[in-house]
Amino acid sequence: MMKKSWLCTIITQFFLCLSLFLVINLCQNQKQMIRNGKVNDISMDLYFISVIGGVRNLEEQTLLIKQVEKVAKKFNARFVINIGELGEDDPLVQNATLRFPSVKIPWYLTRALRGRGVNHYLKQFKFAHASLDIIVVDTGLYEASSNGAGDRQSQWLIDTLENSESKWCIAVGFHPLVACEEDTSQTEPKREFQSLHGVFLKYGVDAYISGPACANDVEERPIAKPKTGTARYKGPLLTKMSRNSPYSMEKVNGFLLHKVSALEIVSYLVTLEGDVV
């Protein structure tokens, strides 16, 4: 009887020590991951920013870059997507590189200017319990499809989507998929982008980020300083891909902050005044 009691005591102490060891190691791992309130390794959620490039006057451009920098710091954004025709030659990207030194995050670029070659690529990002594919396509190739470059890109896109194991996929391009004419339904893709839209639907692309569909999608709003009056700002357009509702378009004035979690993708409009909608 005494021997049995002694054995039970030893087993109990062993499991208590094991539990204490696991708790201590778990705390140490958490301390290594979290420094200064930011997750340095595998974050629970992934944040990134999308913005429209192009030419702006210096005051407008400075205001936009400052807001992007502020939001990137606050939400620990992993990267910025710049939507423009010129790629690395885009004026916003060039000035942001000079005025954005305190936030060391990459800028990924679209390019759609004819005669500059094919520019499509895949970037993959991991975070807690999921991963995200960002697929950038050169939509300019579909407007000049006679040389077959659009077909080659489409095959690359299909191969990439078929081989992906990521939970989420967001495609990015310069041109919107929808028509702009008033007498054309905006629930149907433009003729030159119908094949691209079909690939997105077939392979489960979750959303498509592009430039706005029409000039009317850019609202007139006063910028921060009253002396500057009213200016027109371009903002990216988020198109949600769904068989039941092919397009869910939002007019934006500023830039978009995207939050990707294991359960959902949520996008917020950040105005140039700093308001988050």
C-alpha cells in the first residue's frame, strides 16, 4: 500500500514539473515574438495598404504619403501596393521612397503601359493559421492582345492559381474589370477582360484591386488645409469576386487599408484627412 502511494506521488510530481516547463517555454516564445507591442514573426492578422499612383502636385502628394506612413506604422502594415501604369517610374513611388524612410516596408507595383514588357508576379505572405497570395497582373496586355502576350500571362495565372495552397488570394491590376459607360451594366466585365474575370471566378480569387472604373468614382473633397481649396483624389477600387454578386464596388477617396485574418478579408477606406471608414 505504501509503495503504491509513493509511486502515485512521483507520477503526480512529474506531470506537475512537465506542466510548469511547458508554461515557461510558452511564455518565452511569446516574448520572443512580441517586442514593443508588435508581432515580429507570425502575426495573428496581416495588414497591407493599396494606393493609386500617378502625378499629383507636391502638397497633395506629401499629404497622401504622410497618411500612408501614419497608417502603416499604426497597423504594422507588411507592404504597400501602388497601382499605376509606369511601375517603378511612377512619381508617387519615387517620392515615397524619399519621404518614407522611417517605415521599412516594400512597395509592390503594377505596370500597364504598352511596350514595356510583361510584368506579372506572385508574392506570398504567411500569418497565423493562414496565408495570402498577392497576384499582380499586367492588364495592359489584354488591351493589346494581338501579340499573344495576354494569352501567355493567362496561362501563367492559371498555373499559379492551380498550384497555390494559400487560403486567400487577391489579384491586383491597373485597369478595372467593369465597363464605365452609363448605358452599360456594371455587373458585367468589359469585353477585353471577360477571360480574366472567368479565371478569377473559376480558381477562387477572393478580390481584385484596381484603379477606379470611371472618373466619376473620384469624389471632390476639401483637403486638410483650407487654403488649398478642393482637389480630386484618386483611390483604388476593391472588387469582391463572387458568383452570386460579381462586383461589389466602392467609391474611395484616399487609400485602402486591408486586414486579412484566418476568417475574413476586411478593407477600410482611409481618407486624406486621416478618417478611417
